[in-house]
Amino acid sequence: MSNSVPHSEKDARGAMQELETGRNRLISRLADGVSPSFPEALSHEVDHYFVERVKEIEIEGSLPSAPMALVAVGGYGRGVLCPGSDIDVMVLFSGKLPAEAKAFAAALLHPLWDLGLKVGHGVRTVRDCASLSSEDHQVLTSLMDARLLYGDHRVFTAMKTAVTKKALNGRLTGFARALAAEVRGREETHGDSGSLLEPNLKNGVGGLRDVHTVHWLRQAGPDSCPFLPEELAELRQHETFLMRVRTALHYVAGRKQDTLHFDLQRATATALGYVAQEDKADKAGRAVEFFLTRLHRAMGRIAAMREAAVLHAAKGRFSARNLPESITVSPEGLRFVKPAPNPGVLMDIFLSSAQSGIPISWAARRTIAAAINRHSDSLHYSRNALEAMIHLFLQTNARPAAVTLSRTGLLGTILPEFETVRHLVQFDDVHIHPVGRHTLETCAIIGDMLAGRRGGGGALAEHLPSPERLMLAALFHDLGKEEPNHELAGERIAREAMARFGFDQPCIDDVAFMVRNHLLLPATAARRDPDEPGVAQSIAETCVTPERLDMLQLLAEADAEATGPRLMGGWNRSLRLRLYRAARSCFDKTDAPEKQERDPTELRRAVADMLDDPDTAARIPSRALRSVSAEVLAGHAKLVRELDAKVEADRIRKPGGKGGLGVNVIDCSPGPAPDVRTLTVAAHDSPGLFATLAGCLGLHGLEILSADVFTWKGDAAVDVFTVSREGGREPDEDLISRLSSSIAWAMAGKLDVAGRLHARRNSLLAPRRGPDLPPSVRVDNASSQVHTLVEASAPDRTGLLHDFARAIADVGLTLCGARVSTISGRALDVFRVQEPDGTKAVAPARVREIEQAMLRACEE
């Protein structure tokens, strides 16, 4: 049997090997830095392949006999390719497709497939292109970017002429509206990437697709372009920057990847030169923040220009009543009547947009920019402009108007403190948006509350005596983000700015208080149980008045919702609400009976009566009597009785002292919020039990939100977990059965929980890690009267809670409870611990030992 290579395959290797060599050479150079010319250089290498490959096929005598053109389309047609980009080509014929057309396309493309490249292709006639482009605007835009690679230029020209005549001539308005609809779809899928910490560089709002949209509209209607030459030059600079970022992202990901996920951001910033390889995590984090700030600024400007281009071409049919005399409406949106309006009316156009929903024209934006240059000093002190801004957030269409207000720079001119942090990205434990966009969203939510457009907190907001103070607090609450203690920095900024605008001292004091304490409720709820002695009273004493507490609750609610669904979830919301209500009751003198101390003896007697079992009731731990209701304790007691029976039976089956280890009983019941469940596990107590339980829950896809640990007399432990499951699904009987078996096997040494978790976290299917920031551990002996609080924060990963719990057990601490949260890919876990004798861990050497053990757990 011959081992010779067929002639056609042998010939294909020349062009293919040249492409492989050239492509690998270009990509290897990315290790030394990402050149802006890379996309064009890679496109040129692919161009060379196609030309040489067609020549090889021609030598073989396999070219189609009919006139033909080989055409690059899409991104390849624009002559720019990133390392993972698709290569889209079309074999074009002027008339009927010849019989050899498909064979020619296969011979042309098979070598690219052999190289593992993604190739999109089509074999079409000129008539096909004209017909399809008139029916599908995505086909049209792909052909608008078409570029002749090889063949008969007359065929290519005929196609361009036919497409223009059939799909574009006289259809600019419809084309623009189709592109506008596509933008809305992209925003629903990928979000406004200019305001997300994990932006989609291609399809997100403000991404490369928006740049292409502007180019397509200019190509379809050159006379309808609203931009000046210098504005188009700026757009090209932003496009070049985004292409560099996308090139770097593909390179570090090793594949086509257009969403800049947290775990790829440092490597991408390093490839672009923002981060040095030797930089430690904190310095690298600041450099990544600077890189993302630059990226968000570019994407915000791109989104604004795309919006303006679509508006200008779509010729909207806008109408509005009761517009101010200085404002009129045009097909491109709202504009000023006079070319140089008085600075006192600049905010009128934004208020009109917020009330009517009509966007602001590009001509008006240009007018605003000119007015800012002339009148920035007076705007900086304009109390009227600031109050108009507050009024804007009360309107129905406040969000888009506020985004435009920010992007034009007028907001930052009135309030320079906002502009300083507008694009600032901070990888803390809470926020997932740049500071500016997060602030605008918080204010818009407060506006919805004050205007009565929402339930829940809205009812409370409608009865505030000074609602404008709440809005001002929302506007200022994160403006100190550039400084380490942003709450105190924000308080200082609020006081200075409000004094500049001439507010009276009581108003300044209230707003400054809320800015300084805007994290008081969520931070306390994340770390402390409101039923703990003194917690609610401390909140009330800090607020001094119930009105301040009410405003803090509304601000915390809006801040959480603006942050994202993770903080606004039912569980986190329920924690904040419980704490607020407990603190609010401290102002209500009629609520005294609820504040009386619980009587453990009476509670134990009540449980004994419910069960008719004083012996089991006598085993209830004192801490449970202080924090758990009689009804819940009765349920725990039933589980302990069932556990006792199972342990006794297990000991009969396993003589020699081995019986009882791993035996457990599990109850699943509705949790304190709609999307969570309470999982109560009664088990034979033994060292490392909690770590094992946490690990097994993680292996079965259950996320732990909080945990309470109760050690009963008689070697029984009752651990109560608040858990959630992906999609809000309730754990079924099969899952509970499998979980119980896993716990039993793990405690008996038959299941390596730590090993399984390690394998899962290193799997290709493991969840992406959050921001690459160093872990931190704080041992707090001041916040609780009876417990030492150990706060550990680190990038989240599968099994992290298990590792923390194991570290606590290894240093000999008794774990009494845990409060768990994960925000923006970063875990913040708070553990209530005691020494074995029930005291706090206060010795300095002991504190250092705990800190070091927890930090080692973060590194595992």
C-alpha cells in the first residue's frame, strides 16, 4: 500500500505552512507587547494564504470555469483579525453556480480547518447577495464590509452595486432602525459594557459592534453623518484601543473570548503593558483598575456616538408637550433653540429628556460641551443646577437622561467630585460597576422610591420629612472611593460640596451622616445576628433619630440593588430588613415586652412540654436557648432523638467502638427568604464535623449563606445551614439522601472531601474566580460580647468555606456560627468562635495564630 500523499493535499501544504508559520510568528510576538498593527498584520497573512492557495488550485486545473471572485466579509472584510477571530469568506459568481463551485470552496478551506481555524463561508451569486441583504440586515452589514481577495473585480463590483441598489438606496431610515433594534437586543444579552466590570468588547453596548454601526451608517448615508472630522478621528482612536484589548484578551485566553472576565483581566492588562510581571497583587490591582478606567471611558464615548449616529439616520418621530422655551424637538432628538444658550438653561434639556423619554441630539451635546468650556466656573457653584439634577432623578425616564448628563460632562462640571471617580473601578467586596454608573443607578432607584413608582421601601420613602436629603446622600455616598476609607472621605466631600452650594447646617449634617454610615446596615447584617444582645440598640444609638434610620435603610436598599442581583437577593435583603426592624423597634417605647430577656428555664420547660420529653429538653445547649424559638428547638430535639436511635442501631451493627461515626439526620424546610432553604443536620459530634458538612454541601451544589452550630449534651451536634441552590431550586429527597450518605462516608474516612473539592476547583468546568486581590483576615474581639469574630475575605472558589472551617478546627477553636457572602466573585465569611472553655481568643499570640491559619487556608 502506498504511503504517498495525494497531489492536491501536497500542494495545499505550501500555502498552509506559510500561513501557520506567519500566524505563529505574529502571535509569539504578542509576548513582548500588543502592537496596534497586529489585526492588520494577521489579516494580511490570511490574505496571502488565499491568494497562494487559489494559485495552487489553478495549477491543479481545478478553478471554476465561470467568472468568480473570492471575497472577505465581516471582520475579515474590514481587514482586522484578532488571534481567535473567525475568518469569513465568500465565493462569488456572477451567474448560475457552476458544478465545481462546492469542490473549489472545499479545496480552498480544508487546510484552514486542518489548522484548527474557525472559518465561515458561503458560495453565492450576485443575485443571492442582493436578495439576502434586502431581507436580513446582518447579511447586508457583512457585505458592506466585503473586500476582494482574488478573482474578477467586475463580479465583485456587480455584487456591491446590486446590494446597494436593492438593500440600501432609499432605505437609510429603515436600516438605521434595524440597527437600533439590534443594539437593544445586544444590550439585553450583554449589557451596557461601559458600565460593567466584565465588559463584552465586541457585542456589549460601547463595544466594537457599536463602532461598526457608525461606519455602516456613514457608508449607507454619507451626508447624514452628524460628526465632525475630529470626532471621527477620536472614534478611530477608541476603536484601535479596543482592538488592542481584544487582541490581548484572545492571546491570554488562548481562544476566541470577547468578555473580559475577572480572571483574565490581570493577564490582559499585563499583555497591554499596564502591569509588570513582577507586580504584587495590590500594585497589580491598582494597575488593572487604571486599565479598566481607560476602557470604560472609551466604551462610554463609543456608545454615545453610536446612539447619535442612529438617531441622526433613523429620523425619529418625536413629540413632546410643555417643553421649556429654550428647548425644541427635532427628528434627531431634543436640541436648544439658540446656538449658545444661557448656562442657566443647560439642565432644562436633561429634565425634558427625563420627562418625555426623548433622547438628546448630538448637536445639543456639542452645544453643551461648548457651554461647559465657557461657563464651568459658574456651573461649579450653581445650586439651581444641582437641585435640577435632584429633580431629574424623580422623573420616569431618569436613567437614560442621567447617563447622557454624565457622558456630556455637565454632571462632572456641576459636581467635579463626581467626575473624579466617574470611571473609577474598584475591586472591593461590594461594587460591580464603575463608581459613576453605580451612583447614577442608586439615585434613580431612590427617585423611583420617592416618586411612588415601587413598593417595599417606596412606602417608607413617601413619608420622609426631607426627601431631598436622601437623594443628596445617594449622590455623594461613593464619591470618596479614591481613598482607603471611602465612607469618611465621602463625608468630607459631602460637607465641602454642600457648603459650596449653600445648604444649611442641619441638611449638611444629615447627608454627611448618611454618607459616613451608608454601609452600617449591610455591613452589620453581614457580620452579626440582629438577635444578639446590643446589636440593634447600637444601630439605633448611632442613628439618634428614627428618620435617619429610615433614610439609611432606603439608601442601603437602593445601594444594594444598584450593585446587582447578588446583593439584592432575598436572603441578603432579609438580613438587612431584620436588622432595620430590630433597630427601629428601639425607638418605639411601646415595644418593651419584646425586649425583655428570654428565660432559658421557661423555654426549656416549654420544649419539654411540647415533646413530653424532659430528658431531651435538658440536653439543649444554653446558647440555643438564648437565640432559637421554642418551636424550632422542639424540631431540633426531634432530630436529636432520631439521631440517638440511629446511633444506637449503628453501634449494635458495628461493635468495637466504631459505631455512630458519620451517622446523621437531615431536615429541609423553607428558609427565611423565598429563594433559600433551611437545612438542619443532626450528627454525632466529632472533630472537623462542620468542615465536613460544609464540604459535602459544596460538593452537592448547595451554597451556604449562613450557619449556626449547636453542640448538645450527649455528643450530638445540630448544625443549621441557610442554603441556596442554582436557579432557586429546592433540594429534593434524592439530593438530601445523597448528601446524608456523603457525610457518613466522609466522617468514616471513605470519602476524601478535601481531595474532591480540590479536583472540582481545578476542573475546566469550575466557576471563574473573582478579582485577583490579596486575601485578608481580621480577628475582632470588640463587636460581640461572647464571641471572637474571625472575618476572612478572599477570591471565592469551590470549597473555600470548608478550608476556612478546617483551619478553625486545626487551631483548636470552637465554631459557634458563620455568616457567608459572596459578591463579585469574592467571599466574605464571618465566623463566631470561642476557645474550648467558652472564652474569647484575645491573647495577641493567639490572634496571630488564627490569622496565619486562615491565610494559609486561602492559599490551598
